[in-house]
Amino acid sequence: MVPVRSGLRPPPDRLRRRLNQALTPQRKVRLSINIRKEKPSDAQSIYDITVAAFLEAPHTDHTEQFIVKALRESGALSISIVAENEGNIVGHVALSPVTISDNEDSWYGLGPISVLPNNQNKGIGSKLMNAAIQELKSIKAKGCVLLGDPNYYHRFGFKPSEGLILPDVPTEYFQALSLQGEIPQGIVTYHESFSAKG
Ligand SMILES: CC(C)(COP(=O)(O)OP(=O)(O)OC[C@H]1O[C@@H](n2cnc3c(N)ncnc32)[C@H](O)[C@@H]1OP(=O)(O)O)[C@@H](O)C(=O)NCCC(=O)NCCS
């Protein structure tokens, strides 16, 4: 125990933590992430990480794992990409076709996207997003929509588009990215697997 000299009080815990952080050189852990398409044997891991990622997420009814499974079983999981760290799946993104009421085709919905909680904020979600966009380009998709926090998806080029509507959601959360031509106008409908409950 270091004696406390009169007039010098030990800093409160919060301040001590901040001081330690400021004085300790930050060691950036460099993860070696492998991004690849899903294999049949990945299905259970994808289910598990989807459950874990959404466990504490806001605005969810915790059905995302059922959605991915139903999309796969109905042949509507157009793109399914995983992120691996040392052979373990730590992230996943799903893309499926959407329909638009103006009959525009080749548009896709991105999501669910999941990163295991203890692997979040390390750039894995960004790698999955960029890989998903690349893959959409390679299948000549015209564009992609998603529902999510604009603060995150804006950095990948997604933004709300007047006239492209997902009913019953706040307009700023429904965002689109065009990969070819104009963003269509109309009502967007996700695949029926999005109502899967088990
Ligand atoms: C959303 C998610 C996939 C992002 O993955 P990630 O690996 O943590 O993301 P990255 O490391 O590439 O990016 C981190 C950045 O995104 C921000 N971010 C992460 N999740 C966010 C969210 N839901 N809303 C807004 N910003 C978010 C972080 O604050 C951080 O910002 P910074 O770069 O300015 O510091 C991940 O947080 C997740 O699985 N969340 C739970 C499930 C979910 O909500 N999915 C999205 C709805 S489909």
C-alpha cells in the first residue's frame, strides 16, 4: 500500500482506469480473417453465431437464425458469406432476392449480418459488407437494400432513397445501394422466409 500524503488523494477508480489506458501502449490485435462463401457444413455454425450476435441487439424479435435457415432451405439464400478466424466462423452475411412493385428485377436484400459479440468492432462486419457488395457486382445485381442503422451502412454507400419503400419502417433506416442504373421506386418485399419463426 502506498502511503497517501496529506493533500494528495488517490484518484477515483474511473480516473485511474483512464490514466492506465492513456499510459499503456495499445496493442492492436491483428486478426487474420478469411472471407469465403458458405459450405454445407457451415449451417450450424452460422445458426449459432446469428443467435449470439442478435442476443443483445436492439429492435429484434430474435428470429434471424430462422430466417437464414428458411432462406437456405427454400433456395433463396442467393449469397451467403462467412468470416473465419483461425478456422472458426465468427461472422456471416446473407443476401436474398427482393421484389419491387415497379417490377424491377435483380435487386437483393442484405441481412441478417452477424458478427460474434466478442469479435465486433474489429472490422469483420466491414469485410463482410465489402465482400457482399463485390459478390453482388459479380452476379450483375442491379442493387441492394437493407434495414439498419444509417450510421453504420452509410460508409458502404447505402442511403435512404425517396420512393423506395419498405412499409412500416422509419424511412431513414431503409437504405439502398445502386450497382447499375437508377434506384427504382416502389414497395419492396423481402422473401417470405423473413416471416420464419422456427
Ligand atoms: C452490425 C455488425 C455486423 C457490425 O460488425 P462489426 O464487425 O462490429 O463492424 P466493424 O468492426 O466493421 O465496424 C465497427 C463500426 O461500426 C459501428 N457499428 C457497429 N454496429 C453498429 C450498429 N448496429 N449501428 C451503428 N453502428 C454500428 C461501430 O460503432 C464501429 O464504428 P467506428 O468504425 O466508427 O468505430 C455487428 O455489430 C453485429 O453483429 N451486431 C449485432 C447484429 C446486428 O445488429 N446486425 C445488423 C442488423 S441486420
